[in-house]
Amino acid sequence: MIAALGIVTLVAQAALASQGTPSAPPAAPPAAPAPPAGGGALPNLGAFLLRSSAFAHTERIPDRHTVEGEDLSPPLEWSPAPPGTESYAIICEDLDTQRPFVHWVIYGIPASVTKLPEGLPRERTLTEPVVAKQGTSSFVKDNLGYRGPATPRGNKPHRYQFTIYALKAGPDIQPGLVASALRSRIKDQIVAEATLIGTYSRARKPGQTPPGVQEKETLPPPKPPAAPPTAPSAPPAPSAP
């Protein structure tokens, strides 16, 4: 009996060996590491990335970069230029107004530049600390260069999106453009783009906004469409003889 059981066991083992060991399911590919929230160089992930050492993606923008504080442009840093890049352009706008409210338009940044320091001067043409040209924001006055968030009081936090465009040309564009005009000029030259979103809501009480600062983001009403030209009236028919 024991010998018979041994023969059965050997036969079963041979059958399993002929079938082969079932293979394990393939392991999921490792997720790409997220860009660091602040400090240190951006990793080379083969992707075009934008970040700020002042705030992480979807986190609150510090007061010093808003109209409630010193209203300084935030430091920005991006990964090395994609192949074919000749220049960069950056637009910052509030996504939660009736129409996007533009806070910054800067362009003509050379491809060799991979960061902007905090507090760029509000000048049409920059030569220091970087070479660049700046456009106008949606603010009614003092609208050249960066102007920080001015979320209306009582509103929930708004999203402020910084978009960087890597361009395949260094367009010969004059300074002072609004965002829509810049986008129209560069739409066929975009190699890659990346975004960074910060949020902001009012932290101070009414009456504490620094003097001379626009109190809130207010867009002018859209212009009504022009009336079509009136067709000339037909001449009167001649009277019968």
C-alpha cells in the first residue's frame, strides 16, 4: 500500500511539473515621483514642470505675493527647456472670476533661463535680474508687470494659475501686451506648457488694505457687439403716368 501511494505521489508531481508554475501577474510600473514642494532643484522626469518655493501646487499663496502684502512676484522655477525651445512666456490669471482676471504677463525669457527670482521690477523691459518683456494685467491702474491676488472679500478661495509656455522662437514682440494678444501671437510656437496653481482668500479685515491698492479684482463689463450696418433704403418707385 505504501509503495502504491509513493507511485501516485510521483505521478502527481510529474503532472504538475509538465503544467509549469503559474506566472505571477505583472507588477504595476512605479509611479513617477512628484516634483518637490519647495527647495532643491527640480528632478529630470522627462516632463516640463513648473513650481515655486513660496507655495506648493494648490496651496495658499503667501500674503507677501498679494495686494494685502508686499505684492511681490513669487519665485518660479521650471525644468530644463524641452528640445527646440528658444524662449519662455508666463501668464498668471484668476480662474474663478466671471472671465479670467489676468495678474501677470511676461515673455521673451531666454531658453537658458530656468528660474525667476522673487520681486521682479514692474517695468516694460527687463535687463536685470533677467532679460524679459512684461505686459499689462487686468487691473485698472498700476497694471504693468506682476500684480498679486485681490480676491473679493467674503469669497471662497480663488485659484490662481501660472502657465509657462516653452516657445520654438524668441518672438520679436513689443512689451505691454495683454494676455489674449500674447496668446494669439504665440499659439503656433508652443513646444510645451506647464501650470502651477496657488489659492488665495482675504486674510485681513476691511480697512486694512494698504492705501492706493485696488480693493478687489473687478473686470469691466464686456463690450456689446457692434450693430450691423443699416442697409440703404430702396429708392421710391416712379409714379405711374
